[in-house]
Amino acid sequence: MPAGIDFRRYRKVRRFVTRTFIQVFWWDVILNVPGLRRFRRPPLVRYQGIARRYRALAAEMGGVLIKLGQFLSTRVDILPPEITDELAGLQDEVPPETFSDIERQIAEDFGRPVAEVFAWIGPEPVGAASLAQVHPARLPTGEEVVVKVLRPGIDVLVETDLAAVRLAARLLRFSKTIRRRVDLGRLGAEITNTTLAELDLIAEGHNAERFAENFANDPRVYLPKVFWDWSARRTLTLENVGWIKIADLAALDRAGIRRSEVARTLYRIYLQQIFEHSFVHADPHPGNLFVRPLPVEGEAPLPPGSPAPPPPAAPADIERPFQIVFVDFGMVAVIPERLQSALREYAIALGTRDAERIVRSYVSAGVLLPGADLRRLEEIHEELFQRFWGVRIGDLRATAFSEAEYFFRQYRDVLYELPFQMQVDLLFASRAVGLLAGLSTQLDPEFDPWAETLPFAQRLAAQELRRNWREILSGGLAQLQILLGLPRRADAVLARAERGTLTVQSALTPEERKMIRRLERSVHRLSWTILAAGLVIAGVMLRASAPGAPWGWWLIAAGALAFLWGALTKT
């Protein structure tokens, strides 16, 4: 066990992880075999219970557990409301540290009393997150700022939670399916590194400045200024940008800001972050995003911290302009160069509804398992485009549930094999996309992501064409050379056929290989079932002939073990 661990906290989290693992293994593995499924409890009830227990644990203990719960609570696009509602309260269930402890930590950071650092600092926090809390303050130079301070002792708390995450990763290694699809060692390292990076407020300040550079000429985005002279290792001082919280729908309406336009603008900004900048704000939960109302004619600029702007002086039919404001740059995703071209290819294919190109982007990114049936993947993506294109994001979950039976029946082989493996480099970018989907649903259930993706994809395709015209020209010349050589090659094939030396090699298609593997598994299970039945029958006969001997019970127990072994193991 590493140094700096709170053993009491670790044991408590470990009990929850172990209990959940045993529960899932019992209900979803052991009882998920023919003959035993009728004894299973409904999965929604079981997972709702797990969510309820997790919420209680996270609310009590805070730390990384809160971050995970916040993420899951926003996934209203894929998780049923019974589960997200259980976790939703975690957004506000983080009690603040006492102000005396915060003052003491700031004084230690700067080596002098707080009164000598700031002209004024408010004792009541304007935000209390799982790792840090934020207080309003005023600099000696007069600027209104906010001061982000790490919670005292947070490094021990985070290291304890990460030890529990590593335990969960070790338990997941028991699943061969998960081991094939996820590099668990690398996944654990990525989660650890990203979480520990959130404790480095100096790095967070540099991330904020990098975002400001990326969007320097973009009027849609506003980034807070970093005040380095009033920042230290555990203290970060930023411009006060506390305008309207993006999830405060009533305040947006009072300000005359169209929520649908906020959702559309936020979606476009994230497309740009992921596919152009390759540097992504990976924690877009509602507490980290604000909307800055801009004045219409005849109004003065709205100062930060105001809950809502004054009534519009302009006519009601004029929409109020705004900017999206980002805060909290501790969790960022840097997309490596090896994946950037594959992601751009995916965006272009998604916008142009090109199923073949989407599958090519999967191959380039390395997210497919060896032997994946590319043709079947193209077919399922064509069906997905046909059935989901144009579906509003608020209707996406209901539509997906209604279509699930069709897709399972039509593409059972693909869904059974699930030929994808996780790229850890994309983990936190994917997390950002998940949070964004949930937030967009709250802002505007009518939001159509497809309509927003199409012009972006067309722009990417045009840029790609301008950048790669030399490659396209050389590729065309290569194809011309192949075309000119076709008569000579055809003549060679015909000559070999006349001499009787032409050979043809054939191989099973991926679909045929999968059918054979399924047949092998069925034979494997049947063999163990026959063996189990024989042992049980023999045990019953021994019990009937010699009731006092233990051999009958031993054979019956061996038959039960043989049945479970055959049902749970794969060839």
C-alpha cells in the first residue's frame, strides 16, 4: 500500500467495490445461464440500488468518488432516469471546508498572512467542488477575482481513492472480455495521472492560457485571465467570470438568451476542440460552464456575479448575444497525433453519412479487435444512419430503446462479438462528449446534433482536400499505372489457366468463422452438461443404494460444479 493512504477510508471504499463486484458476478454471470435466468432480479432495480448506495458513499466521503458520480449523473442520454436521478444530488452535496483552514493553507502557500496577499477575501465560498473550493476576493490593485484553493489534506484523500480504483481494475482483470478490449494497466495509469494533474493548480493555470490562445480570435468564447502574482501551488487566482450558470434555464430565459442557441454554440465549440485543436476541456459539467450576456443597444455591460441581467432595453424580438465561459481547466484531454487524422476522418464520415469511411477511421484509430468483420460493421452503420439521422437529442434514448430489439435480431453476430477495444488516449475526450450530450439535452431537447455536424464535416473535408491535393494527384497517377498494366496481367492469368497451373485459394468469411466458434462453444457446453447429468444420476443412484455413504453427495456436487464450469467457461 503506498504511503499517504487513509486506511479507514480505503477499507470502506474497498468494501463497496468488492460487494458490487460479487453482486454483479452473481446476478449477471452465474445466474445468466440457461435454466437459472428465471431467478434473476430485474437489472434496473439492482443497478438503482447500487447507484443509491454509491451516492450515499460519495456524499459522505467526497473526493474522486464525487467526480465519478457527477459524470454518471449527467448521462441522461444513455442511462435511465431511475439511475441518473439517484446520482443527481451529488452535484451540490459537497460541504465546504471551514474558512479558517482555507486561510491557513493560503498563508502557508504564500508565506505571509492572507490579509497581506488579498485586499479582501470572502469567507463564504461561491463554489465547493470535490477537490477544491472557490472564494470571491479583491486584489490590492482593485480587480475582482475568485481564488481557487485545494481542500486541505486532499492529496491523501485522492491517493486513497486511486488505490480503490486500482483495486477495481484488478477485479476487472478476471473478465477475459474486458481484458481483450481495455488495457487495464494503462487505463489505471491514465486515470491516476489525470486526477493527480487536477491537484497541480499551476498546470491548470497554464491550461487556461492555452485555451485562451486557441480561442483568441473567437467571439463565442470567453476565458478568465490568470493572475500569476497571486497564485501558488495550492492557490489559483482567476478573473471573476461568475455570470449565468449554463444549467440555470430560468436565468437564461430572463436574460433573453435562446437556450437552443447556447446548446448549438457549445456543441460547435467542442467539435473545434476535439477535431481541430486536439486539446479538450474534459470536465464540462454544469458547474464549470457559464453564459456571459452581452449588452444590446442602450445597455451597460453586465458585471460578473450578477444572477441575471436587467430586462432587455431592446425590443423583445431581438435575441441577446452571449459568450460561453469555461472555468476549471484541471482535467484536460490531449489527443495524440497518431489519433488526430483518424478522428478527422471520423468527423467527415459522420457528417457525410459515409459508413465505409467510418469503419476506415476505426481501423486507423486502432479501436477494432483483430478479425473484426468490416463488411458487417459497414452494414450496421448504414442502418444506424438510416434510423437515427435527424433524431433530436432529447428523443435519442427513447428511440434507441425502441430500436434495440431490431438491431439485436438483425446484427446479433456483431453485438455478440462487440469487436471494439478502448483507446485510453480518448478516454477523457469521450467523457467530455458524454457530459456534453447530457447537458445539451437539458438545454434543448429539440437539439439536432446531425444538422450541426454536417457543415463542420464539410469544412473539414474541404480543408483536407486543399491540404492533400498532391497526395490525391500521386494516387491518381498510381491508379493509372495499374490500369495500364491490367491487359498484361490478365494475359498472364489466362496463360496459366490454359496450362492448368492456375490455383485458387479460399478462406472462411469472418461470419462463417464466428458461426463455427459459436458451434464449438455449444458443443463445449453440451459436453459438460452431459457429464454433469451423468454425475448427478450416478450420485442419485448411489444415494438410493447406499444412503449412509458420502459418495452420492460427492458425485452430485461434482455434477453441479461441472455444469457451472461448462456454462461459465469459453473455448
